[in-house]
Amino acid sequence: MRPLQYSGQQSVVIGYGITGRAAAEFLIRNGATVRVYDDKASAEVLPGSMVAISPVDESFQSKVENADLVLVSPGVPRSHPVFKFAKEPISELELAYRHTAVPIVAVTGTNGKTTVTTLIARMLEAAGIRARAVGNIGTSVVSMLEEDLDYLVVEASSFQLATISSFRPRVAVWTNFSPDHLDWHQGIDHYLASKARILENQKAGDTAVLNAADPVVSNAATPEGVRRIGFGLGDYDFGFSPELAALTANGEPFIQLSKMARTFPHDLENALASAAAASSVGVDLETISGVLGEFAGLPHRVEYVGTIGGVKYFNDSKATTPASVVAAASGFESVILIAGGKNKGLDLSPLAGVAPKLKALVAMGDAADDLLEVFSGIPGLRIVKAMSMAEAVEEARELASEGDVVLLSPGCTSFDRYRSYEERGEDFRNAFESLKSAGGGK
């Protein structure tokens, strides 16, 4: 680790979730006096530490303005007063980067970040490289700074990238871009600019792995001397050959689709992004292929739940944007879509792009009426509303026939009724199990 100098310094941390707690503990261990502000907290001093935690109060402005360091946790809204009073608020990504010499592979994008981060880490580990998947994936970066690692593989959200200054990944992966989190970013321009910051501090000799089929990502500027590797479902550096039914590297096949556990279009894109990144740091294609052949996917991401009466049920609760719903539905032919939740300021009209795949729509949650407006007038499409997940799954069962797919892919956040997309996905799974136990097959 690089030398740390926080003795006698005053630090403010906003938010006390996984990231905020880890950052506060890191700063305290290295001599800082820390005050944590959390809108949901009751004032208290944590035993045996130098940290006080409290909600935003009348002293907040002076504490922030006079702090030597202000760290903002992911998801703290742009409307929070910290952005008004702090001179240079930073994210945990920035703090961690300042205190590690371990090279970083960073992954951002609207969709696929967690899967690609997981795959890259597994590919490196399979090659004997000491790596850990950290960041927005659920393990704080600073908690890993004292581990003996060869690489940190970091899932980097737009929230975190918005407040970097020197953060520089040796390999930057940008999976795709579509509107998201516009409620937080207060517009698409800030969201795009935040994503693009993953590239801005790279230097000659670094690598940028970019989705060559995405018009926004493929046109992103990179600093002079940065190696660009394009990936996508086409003839790219890491691409897809439909004639060979294989993924390719520089035109040569390295794994047949028949040997992969998951082959939906978005799975192939994730595999290509991961393979390109792992290959760029020296992992051989045979090792990469071995990982892809065993990878069965992550929970709540087009996750197969089971079959009732010849109808397959898939849980894609992680899909919180129209683009992710379109990507999920594109892998099927006849879909009963369960969608809805709390809209995060997005235009839902692109969801109409899935209409050719849909047999029926079950709309639920706060955005149900918005969905009805998007899909109304589409000939032959059955549309119903449901007041609960159990009702939605029952309605989907009634609308489905043998060979159809019931797909929970909400296109909205879960925060109207659930604490997280995981909780929503579990509710879907439980509703499926209840239907199956009750002999729900037709």
C-alpha cells in the first residue's frame, strides 16, 4: 500500500451502507476523525471508534465545507446538499485508487456490469491470477486494499464515476449505453458524461474494451496511446460468427455456442466483453473458454425458475430499464411479460420494441398505467393489470400456453413495493413455487 496520511484530518462520509461503512472504517484506521451523515440514521457515536453518525442537521454545511475529505456513497441523490457545499466530493473508487498500487480492471455500462465483472474475475482466477470482484457488485473496494492481489476487478457505477478525479483503470470495459438513472443524474447528458469518465484518466499502454456495436460506446474518445478492443455480435476484435456458431477472437473461433451454458444475445455480449478484458491482461483463450462453458449466470438476470404445464418461467428482476427488457425478451419467441414498478425518470416508450415477441403483458406497480399507455393499440396483444406479484404470476399462467415463456422483466425499479430487485425476484420465485405446489399447470 501507498503511505497514508490522514492523521489529524477531518473527514465526512455521506451514507452508511456497505460502501460508507467500509470507507469510514478505512479512514479511521488511518488516523482521520470521521463524521458520517445518513438521512435514515439516529445520532450516535459508534463504540470504540472516532466516528459519529447522524442525520443531516444544522451543522452540516460547516462540517462539509471545513472537511479535509468528503466521500459520497453510491446512490446519494444529486439533490443532496453535500453536492452544494463540498469543494470536491469523491467516491470510494477514488479513495481506493489513491491508496493502492494493484492494477484495476473496471467495468461500467447500463446493463451487464455485474455479470461481466464476475466473469473477468473468474477468468483471471482460473489462470492463476489473484483477483477479486469488488465495487458496486457488493464488496467495497477499500475493504480489499490490504489483500495480496494481482488485480482488482471493479464494477463501477455512474454514481461512483461521477465523483472521481484521478481514478485510472489499466483496463476499462464499457458494456453498453442506454438511458438510466436519469432521476439521479438529472438528465441523460450527465449520465453519459459520468460513464465516459471511466476512460478519461487512462494513459498510453492502457486498454479500453468497448462495445463496437453500440453507437454511443464505440464513439467514445480515449486518450492517445490507449489500446482499443471492440466487441459485439458481429465481425469485431472479439465477435460472433453465425456461420460457425462460435465466439471469435480476431476472426478465429475460441468457443462454440454448443459448449456454452447460456447463449441469449446479451449472454454472448457479456461473454465477449469479459473475454476481451481477460485476454488483454494475459489470460489464454482456452482458460477463458473453460470459464464460459461452466458459467450458468447470476440470480435475477434472465434466471430460469422452472416449468409448469409446458410454460417456462424466467426471473429477470434486475432489468430496470427498457433496454434491458428488450435485450431479455429478444431471446424468446412467445412471451407473457410481467413488467412495472417504480419508474426512475425514464422514457418507457422503447418498451414497445418488444411487442413482436409478446403474446401478453401483465402490468403492475406504480408504472402500470404508463405501461398500458405504451402498449395500448398493439393489435392482438392481451393486456391485464395485477395488484401483486402472486396475482401477476396467476394472470400470466392464465394467458400462457405450452411453449410460451413467462418473463418477469420489469423495466422499472422495485422501490414502489420492495426494498430491492432481489426481494422482488424472490417474490416472483415464491409465487411460481406456490402456483406449482397448487397444481397450477393447465
